[in-house]
Amino acid sequence: MIAAVAVCGGFLGVFFMIPLRTALIVEEHGVLPYPEGTACAEVLLAGEEGGDKSKVVFAGLGIAAVYKFIADGLSLFPSEVNFDIQNETYTCGIGMDVLPALAGVGYICGLKISSYMFAGGILSYLVLIPAISYFGGDTASAIVDEAGNAIPFNQLDPGSIWSQYIRYIGAGAVAAGGIISLIKTLPTMVKTFKQAVGGIGKNVSGGVRTQQDISMRVVLVGIILIAVAMVLIPSIPVSPAGAVIIIIAGFFFATVSSRMVGLVGSSNNPVSGMAIATLIITTAVFKATGTTGAAGMIAAITVGTIICIIAAIAGDTSQDLKSGYIVGATPRLQQMGEILGCIVAAIAIGGVMYLLNAAWGFGSEAIPAPQASLMKMVVEGVMGGTLPWTLIFMGAFVAVAVEVLGIPVLAFAIGLYLPIHLSAPIFVGGLIRSYVENKKKFASEEARKNAVDAGILYSSGMIAGEGLVGILLAVIAVFGVDINMSSIYGDNFMAIGNWVGLIAFAALLATLNYVCRNKKSA
């Protein structure tokens, strides 16, 4: 069942991105940076050209790889630093993931986008969390301790308030921001879709090679066949109504996901937020049509899971297509590769999930699966009428207010939904780029551009370096090799490690600034 669900969601994610490629990847080139896609393209181009560009990329790759290995492999300092402020009346917190990839994403995105995202994080962690704890006071919250006693609001830590309350506000903001963004880009999408439909039946081998997509005839037939397969395959509990919801909501969230990763990168794509919005809508529809009980909840979770996969694959496909657009690849061949990759990945994921469940069981202490627990809670909340709709609508109207102010709502909503630990380092990366762009001591505008471009190359290397070491650390963990050296701090790992992590991150950022400064006259 897992593999079948993954294949259906993966195929739809790729198919939905085919008619959207021109609108989002081509026509908004320069507007949506697609940081990981741009980073991959820069690495490929630097490797092809060699020389100074290649050296800059591989310098970033090497330094980020060593940094990541020290932080998450040897654990000589935590990759997430956190500072909570708590007293008898309120609580709040601040922190950041001191990782090279996030700083690189921030540099590539620039200050404007990263600042909108960080503003959302400030609202959630330094306004809403303290407000909830302060106004809640010593009254009982919805969170209980190990003995089953309700914990007062002013005794909750920021993480608990975020997971129980802020997450729902953020999900409402993401859903509303996605709708607003979709409405604003609808004319371009309709134009692109009409052009794609007009090409049905035409020979895809004609025209400019770098503009060739898989035929729209194949796309439409493929979507219909997958919809039918989801209804007919016994192991996938999806009704015809559920299949219609998947196609409609899936296309919507594929578009929103692509725009989101285009703004802030795949690592910050709030897929779980889109999944929550999907579950709310789907479960409400099923409840209204009489599909309730265990069968209704299973069907709703299945629909939500497939749409979640669609959003994730659409975002990933967008990054790949962006890389291809920059380096001059053939989109049709890339799209065929994505489809093949979905099949292989689905089989692998099914096997891994089965083994993990057999070994420890999802929901256990070893594999708590918090997102799955949240999905379960949302479905049960809608079916039982206990979902905190007030929080969801609060988030939706925050998004509306932000849009009225003329602030790009999607980036802000993502920052509101995600932990501030992700938006803070992205903002720092954006600050460094702004500093380089506005620095006065440049011989010419060409020298300034060279400095900025050197930072993009170096940031691309940092993103790639962290990803490669992440794979290496996963392999080390599979073989059970323990390289953790955090014991050198004794019982003071977090107290000392937080400051060590900040110092290490500052040193990493200094290398980025150094590269930009020394390439200003290149």
C-alpha cells in the first residue's frame, strides 16, 4: 500500500508541474530564486568551466562538509542553538539552526524574502507565544504532564505552545497565503495552461530543444489513469469523490508548493502545513457526505497523504527543472527521469517503512512520528468537532492583513508556521548578501556583481556540502558506528554548546564574507 500510494502521489506531482513549468520556472526567472535548484546549476556550471568559479564552489562545499561533520557527526556543538526565557508570568524563546545550507539559502534568496520569513518567525515566537502564556496565566492548558495533570499556560515551554497552538495558526496562514498567491498568479497559469493544451497532439520533438515538455496528451491521460487506479486498487482506500479531491487539491498544492520552494527553498517547504489544510477540507467533506467513523478517517488520511506527496514531489521537481533551465537541459527528458525516480523511490520507501515499523513500531518512543500523530489529531478533531478552528481562522486573517499591507504573504506565512530556528539563519544569510550588495568600497559595479556572484557560488557549495555529509552520516548511523564526542562537555553540553555553536556559525559566515570581499575585483 505504501509503495502504491507513493507512486500515485509522485506521478501526479510530476504531471502537475509539466504545464506549470513555463509559468513558474521560465516566466518568473529572476523573481523566484529556487535556491537549491540554482545552487545545483551553479555547481554544474562551475565544474564545467573550471578555474576560479570551480574553486569557489568546492571551497564552500569542503568547508560546509567539515562543519556539518563536526556539528552533527562528532557533535562537538549542537546544530540547533536555543535560548528560552521563562518566568512566572510568560515564556518565549529564540534560537537558530546553525547550519551552512540555511545560511546559503538565505544568501541566494536575498534580504527581502528572508526578512519576510523571519518577520513571521518573530510574530510567532516573540509575540504570539508570550501572549498565549501571559493571557493564559495559571489556567489549565490542553497539554498534560506525565501524571495526566493539565499544565498551566505560564509553565509551558515555547516548543509546547508552538506545537499545540502556533502550528494551527501557522497552518491557517499558509492555507490562506497559498490561496491568495494562487489567485494572484492565476492569469499567468491560465495563459500557460492554454498554451500547453494547444500543443496536444503536436510533435514534441519539434521546436526549441530547451522548451520541449512531455506532451499534454500524455499528461492528461496519465492523470486520468492514476485517478482510476486509486479508486480500483484495493489497497488504496480512495473513493471516486476522494480521487476528485486529490486531483483538484493536488493541483492547487502543487502550484503553491512550487512557489514556496521557489521563494525559500525545499528545506523550508511547509508540506505538513499543506497536509493539515488538506486534511481539514477532506475530512469536512467526508463528514458532510456521511463517510464517518474509522473508514472516513482512514480515507481522509489516505487522501491527505497522497496530496502531501504531490506537494513534496512538485517542489522537488521544480528545483530540478530550475537547474535544467539554467544549464540548458531538455525538460522532457528531465520529466521522464522524475517519473522513473518516483517508481524507484516508492519501492525503496515502502521497504524502509515496513522494516522500521517491524523493528520499533511507529508511534513508539524510538519512532514517535510527531507529524503522523498531528494528522491523526486533526482528522479526529474535525470528525469529533474538537478542532481549534479559532486558531486556524486567526492565522488566515493574519495572512489577509499581511497581504493588505503589501507584504508577500507566502514567505511571511511560511515563517509564521515553521520554527524560528529555520528562518533566523536564512535571515542572517540574507543580511550578508545585503551587506555585500550595498558595500561602498568597490572599484566598479562589475566588481560589485563579481562579489555577489562569488557569494552565490560559495553558498551553492555550502548547500551541496551539507547534503553530501548528511548522506554520509546516515550511512554511519545504519552501521551503528558511534562517533558522538559530546561527552567532553559532561552535563553542560547544551549550556556550553549553544555558545560554541554560535561562535562556529559566526566563523562560517566570516568565510562567506571573506570570499565575497576577495572576489570584488575578479
